[in-house]
Amino acid sequence: MRVSLTRACRFYTSPITPKPSFFSARAILNQPFSSSSSSSSSHSSAPKPKTPLFLKPPKYSATLSDLKKWHNWAKALASSVRFTFADSDNGPDSSILFRELNWLIEDSLEDPSLIPQLGFQNNSQSVRLRIGLDELYGLWKQRIEKRKPFQYLVGCEHWRDLVLSVEEGVFIPRPETELMVDLVSDVLVRDNDGLRDGFWVDLGTGSGAIAIGIARVLGSKGSIIAVDLNPLAAAVAAFNAQRYGLQDIIEIRQGSWFGKLKDVEGKLSGVVSNPPYIPSDDISGLQAEVGKHEPRLALDGGVDGLDYLLHLCNGTASMLKPGGFFAFETNGEKQCKFLKNYLENDSACSFCNVSIVSDFAGIQRFVTGFRQ
């Protein structure tokens, strides 16, 4: 969880990096969603997740000329931003917004191969859209005027090789968190059976990104419990798990941290979490896409950002079985060093091999270790 959404998301990692294609994922994602999942979030009272734009049926139509008119308007609006957002809070500049605009068109069109024809004047050819033109105008105004995250506009985020549903009220997974899955994979390679066959837990699962990534590593041998206090996040995580056919491996539980895990206390092979770790006073200075739109529940870690990280450290000792693994994401070097010292010296010698792991940018990001 970085304070900057623009710099953190895969969409924006490089000016020359194309948007990852949806098509490799659509074979799975286009399967109908069934509400019969065994996850607790599939209860009839649970919120119903919104359908990502690219999965909506193309029930609207417009001429290419009208779509071009919208595109010209949207491009002019993006162009007017220049470096205003970037200078104010490290937000997106016009070049990033232009790329988002192209991706919005791709997701809106039933046939994205028609995009090059937007360059022709007075093209009366009718095209099928997944969203009406009026709504497209409204969405792009929200992006520019309200700084609403692009992921919330299209209803999804690319993460590893996944396309995950997200919506306002659910934390958007970040690229640096992808490494959490690799850390678990590396541990399982070293200890194939001892940890692979047991229960794993993802605390504060959000969209279910980490849980889904780990479930694919575990295969059919293990199982993972994904916990979130936010009922909408729990519902979206269940939706994403079902989309990838992992509803029998991932169990979604709505609740607070360890409160819903009494039945697996002392039995867990692993505990992973990307908890809220931004200091409270820093929230107001975050990039507008983050501070004004993403759920504060998923961001605010208390006065020094350590409230939930310390809660995780204190609770994990009783939850893991001997030899069990943990991995927590932090805000950076200062929090990593504090937690490492805490786990080694103030946790009743419960843990061993406590390590700090850097993210893809070389920033100390994760604290890992094992139960004694």
C-alpha cells in the first residue's frame, strides 16, 4: 500500500508499457458468477459486487462519429490537466490520463479492433458499447474533476496475471504487494509438504488479491481463509475467488483480524497481511485518488501507522503452528526495522529467522519469519 496510487499501479509503471491484455483472462472471467459459493460472504444479505465494465453485455450503441466526438472532448479535458495533479500531490499527468482514456475505450467497445477508425471523420458506422455515451461523459468527468481512480471507473485492476474486480469502498491492490505471493511460493519450495497442506490466512484481504495468488500456488493441497471487516470487500473477494474457480480453496470470512479464526488457532501454516499502515496525520496529504476515494479503513494505521502491524505480530504467535510462516507488508524501512526488532526481542522468543525483504523498487517493504 503506497501513498501514491498513480506510481503504484501496474497501469502506470512505464510510459511505454502497454496495458496488459484482458483476453488471456477472459476465458475464465467470462464464466457466469454463481452465488452458491460456500464462502460466508455469499449469504443473501451480503452486498452484491458490481460487474467490471469489460464483462458487461454490449447493450448500447453509438456511431463512430459520436464516439469520436466524446473522445475529442475527453482528450481535451485530460490535456488541460498537464502537470497540475502531479505537482500538487504526485497525481497523474496528461500523458497518463491519455493512456487511461484509450483503455476506457477498449473496455467500452464490444470490438476494440474498431478503435483505429475513430480517426476518420463523419463515420456513421454503428458500434456496440458496454456503456452508454452519456455515462462515458459522466465517468470521465469524475476521473478529471473528482480524481476518481481509473480502476473504480472500469471496475477492475490488473495484478500479477489476474484481472480483479474492484469498486469504490474496496482497496485497490498494488504491484509491490505481488511480491507477497512470491515470498510464500519460495517458502513452499523449501518445505513442500509441511506448509503446503495446511491452512493459510490472508488478513485484511480487500479484493482477495493475495489470497487468490497464494491459492494458485497452493493448488489443491492447501486452503486459505481470507478475512476482511468490510462486508463489501468480503463480497468482492468472494466474487474474484469464484471467477478464478477457487471457491473450494478460499473461504471468505467477514470479521476483524483474528476474531473469526478461533477454530484454527495454533494450526495455521501461514499468516500474510497487507494491513493499514499509513500514519493518521498523513492521510490528508495523500494523492487525491487515494485519500479521497479509497476506504480509510484500509489506509489508516494509527498515529505512527503501526497499530495493526503490532496487533498482527501479537496475534500471529498463537495462530501459527510450529514452523509456520508469516509475511507482513509495511510502509517502508522505518516500520520494517521497528517490527524486526520487536519480533526478535519483545515477543517472548516466539519467532525465528525474522527478515526484511525489499520490494521491486528496492524499498524495504516486508517483514517475514517463522514460528519457533
